[in-house]
Amino acid sequence: MKNIDRRRRAVCMGMLGGLAGLAIGNAARARPTIDEATRVFRLDGGAVTYAFGVNADGHLQTMYWGSALSADDRLPAPAPVPENSSNETSITVTPFEYPGFGAGLTVEPALKVTFPDGVRDLDLRYVDHQLDGERIVVRLKDVSRAVHVTLAYAMDAASGILSRSAVVENRTNGWIQVDQMAAASINLPYDDDYRLSYLTGRWAGEFALQTRPVGPGATVIESRKGVTSHQANPWIALSRAMTEEESGPVWFGALGWSGAWRISVDMDAVGGVRVTAGYNPFDFAYRLKPGERLASPVFHAGFSGDGFGGASRLFHRYQRTRILPEAPALRPRPVLYNSWEATEFAVDEAGQMALADKAAGLGIERFVVDDGWFGARNSSKAGLGDWVVNTKKFPNGLTPLIKRVNDLGMEFGLWVEPEMVNPDSDLYRAHPDWVIHFPGRARSEARDQLVLNLARKDVYDHLLGVLDKLLASNNIAFLKWDHNRAWSEPGWPQVPPSEQQRLYVTYVDNLYKLLGELRRRHPKVEIESCASGGGRVDLGIMALTDEVWVSDNTDPYDRLLIQDGFSQAYAPAIMMAWVTDSPNWVNKRATSLAYRFLSSMQGALGIGANLNHWTTQDFAEAKRLIAEYKRIRVTVQQGNLYRLISPQGGSARSATLSVAQDGNQAVLFAFLHSGGMRNPAPHIQLRGLDPRKVYTLRAIAGGVAPRTPKQASGAYWMGQGIQPNLAGDFQAAAIVLEVA
């Protein structure tokens, strides 16, 4: 668990104003260099070069970001861009690395502060730098006041993905107020045909891929909700008009922050495009006393010349090797059963034991009891916050059930929602002041609950205590950590008014600290990040959780769309996907059990159906498919993903291919959503295989066209392709190719 300890220390550093924990995991970083003659800093990793320098005015200026340059290539000394007119001055059109709001700047700043005398001008100039092993650390300072900013840069040697963060420190004799703070400003090469891709959504419809041209002005993607949100996700990609799935340049990035955030993509008056990512300035004001610091989140940015597929494969690899808690040696996700849809709140010992018996017979490896096991929890209206076992439902506690589950060869997991409380609960009756609220104002409820103020030390200490006791008293291997509403009335009346808006940062810092401390005390416990589905998926929470719940929508066709968008930014290694009942509760769509399985088998497989309603045939088919999944899951979860046919735009077909890291196994999932007019299935050309190796074909489900060879080279399968034998509506096939 070394990486978890590192992440915990990094979070603590961030809270104290350190360098926000750039290095996570054990993979090598690229060693940075500097050309002292031109004062140009350079980072090289993978197939990427990133360079910036100090211009004659003392400003940090972007020089290059793109495909790798030769080690012998020298970039010229940076120079400010000449003004275009008195309305487009040099300060506005020069591509700065971290511009302060001041000196005439009118584009999006990375940092904006207010001084006690009302001055809101900040002109950051270079002071010094340090090549700190794998990092470049650069210190800036305002031209006249003791406001210091430390920038940290590091590049992953394997992927070329750049991590950037900032720390602002108040060394004046009075307070300063940070009104806006980014992790980074990133500038792109000048061009006039950029396209912006990003992910939007809503509950049960997360990760919808959007693309639009980049033109003059700003596109702002954000969450104001105190949590990452369903509505938008902190990932973007910028491409050119000629870029396709497997060709063309893509610049991409994601913010590691689980609170309110904003990413702004701007084109200035002369066509320069910049990305600014960090804390959301909406309702943001962080006052620093003399000597205090504030650290930004980390922004992770990459470049690929191999299209959107190349970009996502790089990012997936980076997450597996540098971000996730067990990186780089990930445990394959166990096949999971969750009892929610079978019982909802009506859980009890006998009913859960009966479901556990059925689940074990399928080859399930982890049995999870969802909501309803604690307090007076018989509906969403009461008991949340009272993390004690309901003795009417479990007269002898959880021990007998856990023992039965373990004796059946399965791990035991439990649902929790620690950050929330019902007004009808013992916790709220004892501590009504513990929730986020404004005094004398109504407390808006959502799902019958309020949000505990985790920024408070007493709330943090309480949650650590009850969760630690729960884990220490029971053999629990897994927590499904939920978060079912956004913030409202974001007040913290126990601190002075000038400090209340620290809530937006301190809450999330304490969430990370809480997760990190629980993992330190219980290193074998794994955690899933859930927030009414995919409402909290980002690189910050991913560093402390092993998997994410992508959506409450388990309809298998809808999930193909959701999973396609998700895969643009995030790795299948963390994507939990359930097989549930048909017709699906979301939209009443009826699909076969095989179709549901194949949709879910593209990530971490879970079963959420009511096993009490399954037939003998259902059990037999599910058992077979689970066994097949175990043979391919390392390839699916940790291999290279190729989106061969996208379901976006109402396509009648979709297909993905996962290729093992050693190239010895590949898994094709093909789906026909609606067939008609006896249209034949097209040949699907595979990608990523070793053209010289011979692969044997085996169908898990569905089939292939007659006369398809059982063995052929990788070159054959990539050239001739495979023709799945699919006809009708909502049909699916899964085909494995393996080197003998």
C-alpha cells in the first residue's frame, strides 16, 4: 500500500500548501532539462515534448507542446508576442504559463487576488527555479508585493502526460484573498480549426460526448455543486478538424479535483487558444493570513498524434500505472453481486443469506449488502448518519452473514454514505449544527437528506471513528461509498465570515484525508466511488478508490453510450458495470441475458439482478458467462481499448476491442442495436494485434459468419476482419482471439 501512503502524504502537503502531490505511483518520471542560455525548460516523455521559458520581461511563456522533438533540437529564447493594437496588447496575447490578473491582462487569469487596500492587481514574474529530480519547480512573485507562487511540473516518462499544480503563499504583513486559482494555464499551438470535446450529462445519462468548434470567446465547463457532478466532467480534449479515432493530433487533460471546479477554453483576439483549469471561482474566496498557503488541484495533460483512441489509451495507461491506489500492480476487479435491486431497503439476515447462496453458485467473488442495514433505515427518509447495525434486521449483528458469505468463498462488502444525514436520525438530532447551512435560513433537502460539513474537525473525527469501528469490528473487504446529493446553502457559520468560503477546499481536502486514513488503517479494504451514479468521477477521487460506479442507469444499450463516453477519459480498469433485470427499470427496455452480460463485461463485471426471479436456464447461462469473463478480465480491464465502431449518433452498430498488454489475447464485443432489410453484418477490422502472431478464434456468445477461419495471423484479422453473425434487434457477440 505504498502508493496510498504517498497519496495521503501528498494530500496533507496540499492542505499545508505543499506541491499538491504530483508524483503518484512507482513508474519513472522523465528528467527535465533547462537551456541556461535561452532560459527554456523542457520535459520529454513517451512521444511528447513540453517546453516553456522565461522571456525578457520575466514572464513564464509557453514554447512548445506536441510530438517529441529531437534531443538536439533547441528552441529559441521566448519573446513576448507583439501587440496587435492598443486593444490587443502584448500582455493579453502572449501565451503565459500562469498569468496573474494584473498589468492589463484581460484574458482568463490563473490567479486573481484582492489586497486589504482594495488593490486587485497581480503581476507575477520569475524569481528562480529548481530541477528537483523528476520535477521542475519554478517560483514566481508579484512585482511589488510579497505574494509568491510556486509552480510544479512533472512528466510521466512512459506516456508523456504532464502534471501541473500551483501553490500561492502570502508573505505580506496582512491578509490577501484568493478570488480565483487554477492549477495551470495550458496554451496550444496557433491554429484556426480546433475542435473541443467534453463530457456532459445528468442522472442516469452521464458521460455524453460533446464536440464543438473552438471560436473566439470562451467555452466554460464547470460544476458549482460542491462535487464533481453528473452535469459535466473535468476532462477535455482538443483536436483538429482532420483528427479521427485513430489518427491526427489530440491534446487532452483532466483535473484531479472532487469539488466545485471549472475548465475554461478560450480563444483570444488573435487566435491563441488556452485552457485554464482549477477551482471554480463561483462563490469562491479563500482568505490567507500572513504565512498561509493555498495549493491548487493537479491538472494532468497529454498529447497524442494517434487520434482519440491513442489519447485515451495513453490516459488509461497513466491512470493504471500512476493514479489508482494499487498502481502500477492492479488487482483485477472481482466479480461482484449487489443486493439492492433484489431487496432495496428490506434487507435482513435470512434474505441476504439466501441471495448469497445463489450468488456463490454463479461464481461471484464479492457479495455486497446495499442500503438499509443500519439505524432506522426502512426508506430514504430516516436513519442516514446512524452507522450502527439495525438489530431488528440483523439480531446478531453482521457477523453471521459475513461468516456465511466468507464460508461460501466470497468477500463481503457494504454500502455507506458517510457524508450525508437524514434530519430524522439520531446524529442530526444530536448535532443539527453539523450540516452545511446558513444560520436562520431554510435547509434544502434532497432525497430527504442534508450534507454534513466535513470541513469541520469534529465531523471529520466522528466519521473516522464510526467507519474505523465498523471496519475493525467486521471482516469487510469493500465499501460502496455513495454521495446522493449536491450542496445547497454552502455556509459554515462556526468560523468567521471571512473564512466561510474555505469550505469549498477544506471539505474536499478532508474527504481525501478521511479516505486515506481509512485505507492506512485498513489496507485490505477496497472502496468504490459512487455519487448517484457517476456524479463523482475524477482523478482526485480515483487516487483513493479502486473503482467507480459510472451510472445508476443499468440498461445495457444506454450503458454502451455511457461507457463509450466514459472510456474517452477513464480506464475500463475502474468501470463497474452491472447486469440487472429485464425489462430494465430505467426505460422498460427488454433485452436478453447474454446482451446484458456482454454490455457489462466491457468493464468490471457486477450482477445486480434479483436472483430470486431467475430461472434455472438463467443461472446456467450466467455461470458460464462469469467463468468466461474471468478468463478475459485482465485483458478487458487492463488491456488497450480500441473503439472500433462508436454507438454515438444513433449508430445501428457498435464494437470495442480489448488487446492484452503482451498482445497474446484480444476480446471483440460487437452489438447490433437495430437490424433491418436483411442487411448483412459488416466485417470489423481489428486493431492492435501482433501481425506476425497466429490467433485462434473462440466465440463466447453469438457467432461469426460461415467460412471464418479458426486460426489466422494478426495481419489477417486486422486486414480481412471478423464478420459477427448478428441479426435482429439488441443482439450481441463476444469473440476471443488467443495466441496458441
